[in-house]
Amino acid sequence: MSDFGVVTEAGAVRFDRLLPGPVERVWSFLTDSDKRGRWLAFGAMQGRVGTSFRLEFHNTKLGPGDTDIPAKYRDNCQDGVATSGVIQAWEPGRLLSFTWAEETGAPSLVTIELTPVSDKVRLVLTHRRLDGHDMMISVAGGWHTHLDILAADLSGTPAPGFWTRHTALEADYDRMLAG
């Protein structure tokens, strides 16, 4: 199992991670605003299909001393950034799916599946309906970095700084997806 996301179809990237369990704990890091805010974004989710939510990202606070936002994200991310979505599937401990509002065009779709594996949890995250190469590398680098931070938090180890890690991963994904 590689930490790198794989393109599963045009406009879709999938990540497969084995995380410290149990599954209820991992589920809480997906759905509880305070816990999710430590690795991804804050924002309450009501836990019902069809309900709307808003995610507030503050990536400069996700890693130690990593406040230098790359120039291409500086205007949009200086004071944090937000997105909204609608819950598409909510099966506690097993499945979470939601739309993800994009700056332009139709919303994309995120699906997260959890499966217990002994004392660990397999997390499979697929982000679909991504439009174009630039969006693919940004989203792939973003999810990869956020999942690294989640794994560190669940393991009780130091998390990487978001922007430093994301910048390196974007370059890796740009090379990987160019072919």
C-alpha cells in the first residue's frame, strides 16, 4: 500500500491508508469538528443525508512553524479558506460521502470508506469530479498532506507542516500525473 494517491478514472484520485484504530476513533476524526480541525478543517456536520455543512481550513496551523504560504495560494488562503458541501452518505463507522463546492463549475465528490483490519482501520478516500490537471495535483497534494497529518495525530507523533509537505507533494504529483 503506497501513501500516494492513484488516479482511478479521469478526474478522480484515491488514497488508501492503514491507520491506528479502532474504527470509532477514526470515524470521530472525520465527523467531529474539533478533531477534524486538527488535521483537515473545522465545521459541524449534522450526520444526515441531504444536510449542508461548511468547512473552515486554517492550514498554517496544522503543523509546527509552517506559516509560509506558497505564492499561488497566498491570496486565497492567507486568513484561511472555506468550502461547503452536502452530505451524500452517512453510515457511522463505515461510509461518509459529501459534495465539495469548487470555485468554478460543479461540485466535486468525496467518499471515505472505513474498514476495520485487526487493531487498525483501512481508510479509502476517493475524490471525484476534479476538473483539469492543476486541480488534480492540488487536490492530490492536499489530501495526501492532510492524511499524513491525520495519521500522525492518530499515532501520537509529530505532524508535518502543511505547506512544506504540500509543496513537495504537488511537485511529485505534477510529475506523476504528467505521464
